[in-house]
Amino acid sequence: MLYHIIVFAPLIGAIIAGMTGTRFMGAKLGDKPSMAITTGLLFVSAILSWYAFIQVGFNHNEQDITVLRWMDVGGMKANWAFQIDTLTAVMLVVVNSVSALVHLYSWGYMSDDHYKPRFFAYLSLFTFAMLMLVTSDNFIQLFFGWEGVGLASYLLIGYYYKKPSANAAAIKAFVTNRVGDVGLALGVMTIFLVFGSVKFDTVFAAVGDKTDLMLPFLGMEFHAIELIAALLFIGAMGKSAQFVLHVWLPDAMEGPTPVSALIHAATMVTAGVFLVCRAAPIYELAPVTSGFITAMGAFTALFAASVALVQNDIKRVIAYSTCSQLGYMFFAAGVGAYNAAMFHLFTHAFFKALLFLCAGSVIHAMHHEQDMRKMGGIRHKVPLTYAAMIIGTLAITGIGIPGTKIGFAGFFSKDAIIEAAYAGGTNAAAFAFVVGIIAALMTSFYSWRLIFMTFHGEYRGDKHTLDHAHESPLNMTIPLGLLSIGAVFAGFVFYKYFMSNYGDFWHGALPVHAGEHHAMMADGNLYAAAETAASDAHHDDVRYTGIKGFFFNKVHGFPFWVLLAPFVASISGLVIALAMYMRGEGATKHIREVKETGGGPLYNFLLNKWYIDELYDATIVRAVRWLGDMFWKIGDQKIIDGFGPNGVAAFAAGTAKRLSKIQSGQLYHYAFIMLIGVVGIIAFVFAGMGG
């Protein structure tokens, strides 16, 4: 019953809130009752999720719970069931905790909206769909939840449906995700073809027996496990906005800010990472696809971070940051550090939700202004938001002391990913390691650039807006405070549970062992405590002295320079941002220079997102539009309409119209026509007799 409440409480809230336009249980509910019901049910789910997290993660109380018999067609059986293990428990905590705080935050942010029940119904529906995804025990149910979050995201991104840009963004997100979903659907079909089942346990138990299986297609043969892994990852690329299928994510900012926090921090975009980690037994035996995931994740981290360097919309900067951080999670999974990927997913939910909600607080204070070029010097107007934004920035940039347990959330999780890439032992892992360091520098720069442009320097916008700027109400600042606690302590508190075999936290939920392309040590503990490094049984390397020793002596299994590099990158990004945006005129000077010079080729290249959207428009969009026009103008209008409504049907209608003129209503006309008819018949008969 515990997990039934966790999963179905948001659905019940969505149904109740969605029915407030009619009469529910004999009485029409108002805005506040709808909001209270949906928010209250989400907090119930969140509290119970933390209880479940303790029961499963620490007490290993894994369960398989059948809700109802669902699909049973021939050999294909898929029940509606919950698979409760540590991986599921982590996602329940992440999804429900962030969603509950977003619901509460929306009380203040959406206070002026006229359709609050609809908005809260969409939020709860989105949460339910994500819960269906993460609790699934088979690929069909996972696909059901996968499509559910796609539908709910369409509704939420296009919530302001009277705004053309919001409608366009919603359609773009929906269509782009459908491209990825084709890959996921084909992957699920291939799984059933190969294994005769879609249930996780059955498939994963048999995957080792299919390592040599080849599948013929179009005269070629494909390695079955590699093909399945690749198809599943195509789905993950769409949902988690990896390069090529990333284009929907920044445009999703057209939705209300709470939607951005929910989609980008804890739910939809993490679904792809969850899928790869859930299907880890498949990826363990697909080294080629895993290498591709590593390289693609690393490239996405670099690409998105580079674009974020010059964005001026406060929400778009954070959106591209999300895309970049997802790249980190994927290249961690690609090198086999699934626990590191999940750890970063866990900590990222706190500080990314915090950053988005802080951005929403700024937008709320600035009367819906989102352009950082029109901000500056507002920290005294919104001190709580400023403090929370600083905490979120320290977390995402990974500020901490290398080799110690002192640092913000991102310090522990992102550095663990970079260390895993260093230990990966493949070319793709080496590429990911270098890119991870570079992206860390970029992350620090654009994050502090956002801080300095928004909160420091001179104000550059409308004075009337500044005069009326104020701190957000308690229902918006309380979620900021709670998320700030997570951004500070989530890494430190949960590090040993995610990143070591302490208490056997994962208990079989993830494969943690040495692999052909993976970074895991044989004992499942890649990151031992720093203070035990000197006596580590695995550590028999030569100890250096002096400056060489400082950089090359190992700390919990890695040369110290590997631990130092992300820290140096983060500090360097801060220093560069300080020099550019806090010295002299700071941001004002750079904004003026861009206006005067146009920014230069590199600046415009990054500002226009590497011209990916323009490239798609010039190729795919125009090609599809041309094809559509051809089917419409030639196939539909000329052929179908030409031979149909405009051909035979038009001829029949014209003939009938002309014949109708004979009906004059005059008796002598009818007599004359009858006479002609009789003459015709007689002529026909005599002609026949003569023949």
C-alpha cells in the first residue's frame, strides 16, 4: 500500500484539480482547494518516498509489487507492476521531493494566473507519469510512463497557449522527443524479439546468453545486444536532450518557471539517464555503444556549456547548464560508473531546481523580465534569493577542498564522474576526462557571469521596475531554503552510500564490478576515504617527494592532480568572470561593446547555438515542408481532388445542374420532351427490326 500511495497520490490530485471546472462530489472546488489538494498529496508522496528510500537503500527491503494484470497477448506478458530497489528509491525521492517543492513554490509564482487548477493538474499528471516510468518492472510500462511525461511536458511547455512562441516550443519538444521515442520503441520490440519477454529481470538474467547473437536486417547483420543498447540510447538522447536531439530543451523555457525546474531538474530530462542505468546489464555487454555514449555525453557537456557562455536570458543559461550536466551523467554511465551517474543525478536535482526557482524569484521580482542585460545590482532587493543563488552556484561549480570531505553537492558528484572518466581506460573515457575539466571551467564562468550580471554592478533596466522589485513571498522562499540545504549537504551526506560499497547500498540494483570498458574496481569501491589512502591495500605505488609528490602521489586511488584539476578549473572560471564582469564598468562595458561591434564571429556562433537550429531548418525542416507541399499540391489537390471532387464528382454535379434546367414547370415543355422520347423509342425499335 505504501508504494500505491506514493505513485497514485499525484494522479488523484491531478484528477481532482482537473475536474474543478465542473462539479466534483456535488460542489465546485475553487483555486485554493485544488492547489491545497494537489500540493498536499505531493508532500505525502515525498515524505513516504524518503521513508521508502531508507527502507530500500539501507535495509534492502526490495519488493516486486503487481498492481494489476495488464497485457497478456500470445507470448507477450506485461503486468502493471512496481519494481522497488535502490535505483527506484533514489528516483522516487528525487522526483517527489522536487515536485512537492515546485507545487508549493507555484502558489506564489502563479498567484496572478487565472487557471491555477489546470496548471496544478498538469504538474501532478507530469509527476505521476514520471513515477510510472521509474517504478516500472518491464519495458512496456516504462514506455507508458515515457510517453506520459512527453504528453504532460507538451501541456506544461505550451501552458500559455495564447502565446505563439509557447505553442511552437511545445510542438518542437513533442516532435523532437517523438524522434527519439521511435528508437526506444524499436529497442523494446527488438528486446521482445530476442528475449521473448519485456520484463527487466527476465531480460537481464538472459542477456549473457545472447552475447553472440546476430540479427539480419537489409542484407546486413547486427550484434543483437549492441543494437538493443543503441536503440534504447536513441530514446534516451531525445528525452535527456543529448546533442542532435537537444534542440527542444532551451525552447522549453517558454513554459512557466516552475515547469522548467520540474522538467529540467528532476523528472523528464533525467529519464534517459535512468534508462541507461536501469539497463546497465545490457550496456555492460555493449562496449561499442557504451563508448559512443561516453563520447556523446562528453561532447554534449562541452557543446551546451559553450553555448551557455554568452546567453542573456537567465533561464536559458540554466537550461543549457542542464544539458551540459546531463552530458556528465551520460559519460559516467558510458564508462560504467553508473553509481556516479546516479549520484550526480541525485545532487543535481537539488541545486538545479534551486537555480531555476531562484531565477523564477528574480523574474517575479523584476516583473517578468528575463534578460540579464536589463538587470544588475538587485541583490539588496532580493537578499534571500541572492543567497540561495550563490549556494546553487557554489554547488553546480563543484566548490570544495580536493582530497577532503568538505564541499558543496556538486563537488562530490561531478568530481566523482571526472575521476571515473580518468580511470576508464579507453580513448572515449580519456576524451571525456579532458572535456569534463574544460566544461567545468565553462560551467564556473557562465554561472558566475549570471550572478554578476543579475545581482551586481549598476542596474541597467527600467527604473520603475527596480523601484517595485521585492523579495518573493514565503511560499516561494521556503522551497529555496530547503533546496539550499540539499545543495550544501546532499553530496557530503550521501557520498559514501552512492560511491562506495558501504552497507552494500546498491544491493544488486547496479552492476558494480570490473568490466571490459568500465571504471569500477573489483571490490566495487572506486572511491575509498581519503584518509585511508596511505594504507590502502590496493595502493602499492611509489611515493614521490616535493612538488612532484604534491601532484602525483595518490589520494584515494588517484594522482592528486586529477582531484585538483576540477577545482582549479572552477576557480579559474570564477576569476575570469570576476575580471570581465566586476572590474570597472563590468557587464555594462561588455554589453556596450557587443552592441557596437556585433560581438564577432565566435560570439555570434555561440549566441546562435552553433547554428544547429538554422542547419535543421535548412535541411530537415525545408525538406519535410517540400515533401508535404508536394503531397498536398500534387497528390491531394491535383490527383485526388482532380479525379475525385473536381473530376468525376464535378462532372456529375455539372451534368445534373444542366439537366435540372429542363425542369421548367411548363406542361407543354414536358409534353414536348415526352414526344421526343416516344419518337426516339420508335426509331430505336424500327432500327432494330431493320437490322
